[in-house]
Amino acid sequence: MNAFLRCLTLALAGLASQFVGMAHADEPATAEAPPKPILTTTVRTTAYTHTESDHVKYGNKTALGTVLRYTPEYHSVAADWSRFPLGTKFKIKGYDRLFVVDDYGKALVGSLTIDIYFPTKERMNNWGVRWAEIDVLELGSFHESRKILAARGRYPHCLEMLASMTVDDWWKVYDR
């Protein structure tokens, strides 16, 4: 109870920011201290759904074969994995939802477009095309992305993403 009263007193005294600053960097983020973005950038966003004619053959599956998700805790998105690798987590400013890159699409290769999954055509159409500022909270794994893309080398868009990832020794830049 003493710790609680101390925290409350600090907050009321306007010293809450100093208290939060005392947390160790390796401690998990809490509701009081959300994770700091490692990158903030503006991207073009589009929307897709599993019932679109060009996605029907894949059903409601991601490039990994997992189910496309639309929850507040995990919202599936597709991106060029050479720019936003598999597992990249971000928030769109103005939305309280975590977006996770778990899919790709050949129309996204070479672009700064992120395709957001929606479970219905109505929601997809409501989103449309927007420019959005995103806070990247965690960069995904270039290594895992590279392994998956290399195994799919017979597809030109996979080879293009793979080539973009390896042109400038990406493993030295990202230490992955």
C-alpha cells in the first residue's frame, strides 16, 4: 500500500514523468508507459479482405498459412517485407489498435503501401486509401522474412523482395 500511495503522491505533485523515467529499459511496457516507437513515418494505406476476387483462392489465410486476424490486440496487414519485415508491429496515429505484418502481396512490392485486412467488403471499402502516420513499435525479422521468400523463389514478387533485402547487406544494417 505504501508504494501505491507514493505513486499517487508523485502523480499528484506533477512528478509522474520522473517516476516513469526511473523504470529500467528492459522492463516490459505497462499501461502507464507505452512502448516508444523506433520509427515514425507516413505510409500509403489500402485495404483488403479475404472475399475479394484476387484473394479468394487463399481464403482467410496469410502468407504464412495462419488465419487473418482483426482484433484490437492483433490486426493483420500485408506489406513489402523488404521494407516492413514479417512480424513488424505498429500503431496508426489516431487508432488504438496494434497492427502486425503477417502477409504480403505482389502489388505492394517496391512501395511504401501497407494493405490492412478487414473481415468484410463494407469495412474494406470504408477504409479506402489513406495516407497515415505510423509508429513502428517493433521491427520484424528480416531473417525469417528472407527464409520464407527464398523458399518461394519461383514467384517474381518474392524474388524482388528478397533482392531488395540483400542488396545492401541488410543483416549488417539491422543486426538480425
